[in-house]
Amino acid sequence: MNSPASTNQIDVHKAVESLTQPQLLEVLSQFKSLCQHNPDQARSVLSNNPQLAYAILHIEVLLRLVDANIVQSMLQQPRYMPVQQPMMPAQPPPPLQYMGDMGMPPGQYPQPMDPMTNKF
């Protein structure tokens, strides 16, 4: 007995395989255009219609744009949903730390060493 998910995949495969090569190319072209001009909408469409992602992948296999063996191995790997990390507000740099007066009176800094004589 087929699960609803596998039945959907079978239906998608049948629908894709009924298209002619020019139609397959047109589907890819239209989806590519959507991805380029409105990536958020393309992402939403794929998220809400995972069978469309399978259809596009199957079209790419039929047109020999991707290797069927690689696709099969990808589909057999465990699935996970990437978790988007919340944006952290920009942190101000840490405050400068006082290093002590190094034995000098306030406002004075050590003199640089003369490179010729190696003396202060």
C-alpha cells in the first residue's frame, strides 16, 4: 500500500513524464525566472508545495541536467529543516580597559626607544 507522500510523488512523476521536451524546458525557464525576480515567492511556493520541488528535480533528471544516481542518493539521506538563527543586535565593542599607569605620572606615556642607540 502506498503512503500519501509516495502517491503524490508517483502522480508528479506521471505528470512530468507526460510533458514534451519543449514544455519541460519552459517549466524550468519559468521557475528560474521566478527565482531570479522574486526569490521569496519562489521559496514560499516550494515550501508550501514540496511536490513541485520533486517535479523540478525530475525534469532536470529527464533533461539530463543532473545525474539520477546523485538525486537518488540525496533523496535517501535523512531530511532536516535548517533552523534560521535569530539575528542578534549588533554588540558595541567592549570598553577599553585601563592597563595601569605603568609607574608613570598621569597623562604621560613611555618614550619610544631610539632604534639607533637602543636607549630611551
